[in-house]
Amino acid sequence: MKIVLIGAGNLATQLASALTAASHQIVQIYSRTKESAQALAEKTNTSFTTDIKQITSDADIYIFSVTDSVVVNLIEQMPFNNGLWLHTAGSLPMNVFEGYCANFGVIYPFQTFSKKRNVGFRNIPFLTEANNELSMEKINDLLAKVSGSIRPLSSDKRKYMHLTGVFACNFVNHLYHISENILNKEDIPFDIILPLIEETANKVKTLSPQEAQTGPAIRMDRNIIDKHLSLLDDKNHREIYRLLSEDIFKKNKKD
């Protein structure tokens, strides 16, 4: 399939590689900035533009992989064409395309992406949605050689997946960052906690998160908790520690 990628950020960069490896052809890259558009265009050996109105009209699929806040604005500026229009957002409904094209849908890969870290798409769930059967067939054809986990999911359900992703990934990563700051202050290398992080992630493959929970908060051990709070200089970090500890205790006490 001939594909136009609208966006050149973290996801677009990784998706371009995966689609190319699946024998699809990236025919054009759009990005607001020339540097980003040109870098991804060179990587995929294709052309690029920074003018949304100059998007080619003869592609099979147009994938909007940009920040949620600019998707609607770009859709409104897109020249009309007969291709399938898709976005990759977890929190945007499919109906943002209504009135602008005949065939549209969503391909939301449930994973975290960075430009500098390649990921294997085969095991990444793609949460999909389409406005008609033909569009869904094209989505399945598009992703058949990309992922082994294609799961139709409505816009209403998908927004809860996005919320879950923020808790399970973005917030957890921020806690890693706090941990790194604590260790750096004491000249302790971050890699010393990597086995702990790995085991914590592995545990929930066989145990429920509640069964895997350990630590002083589960029993509200005030002696340890107060000592930990006294070691934290940042008041926001103290509040995060306190709120998480209280929530862990209440959840496990209730259940």
C-alpha cells in the first residue's frame, strides 16, 4: 500500500520503519518542521513537505500521527482525496474525520515510543476502529504483517486504554525519574535498581497487581514511612509518597 505519514515524531518514526519492513511504501512525509520531515524522509527514502495543503492525493492510506491537539486542525486543512484516513491517538474519537473523507478509522498502538529506541511491533496490540467494513478490511491488510495483535475497540473503550497507559507507563516512568534523582544525590548508580524494576514488571505476568504488591504501605508501617518522608527534600515528592501509600493501604484493606 502507498502511505502518507502526517507526522514525524516518536510514533511516526517507529511506525514508518515497521510499515516499510512489512513491504508497504511510504510515499510522503509531512511535518510542521523541515528538520523532522527531512530526517524521516531520508530514513524512508521518500519525499517530504511542511505544507499540509501539498499532500499528495493518490496514496491509499493517510496516517495522522501527531499531537492530539493539532489533529483536527490538520484534518480541516487536508486536500480531499479518496484514501483511507487514520489517526493513531488513544484519546481522540474516530468521528473527528466525519465530513472530511468517506473512509476513516483508528490504529492505536498500545505502547510507548521514542525515536532513538527501536521496538518490535509484532507483539504490540493495535486497537482499531473503522467507519465501515471496507475500511476495516484495509486496516487489517495494512497491519497484517506489522502486528500479531489487532484488536477492534470503540472510541469510548479506547479512551480508557489511554488513561490506563498514563498510569501504567507515564506515571511509572516518572517514579523511575524520582528514584534516579534520589540515587544521584547519594552518588549511587541507577543501574543498581534495574533488576528490581525487571522483577516488578515480570511479577504481574503471573500475579495480579494486587497480589504482587509489597512494601511498607500495604501494612501502613508508620515507622518506615515517616523515615522515608524525612529523607525527601522535595515537598511534591513527599506528597506523592504520602498519597500513594494511603491509596495502597486503603485498596488492600478494603479488598
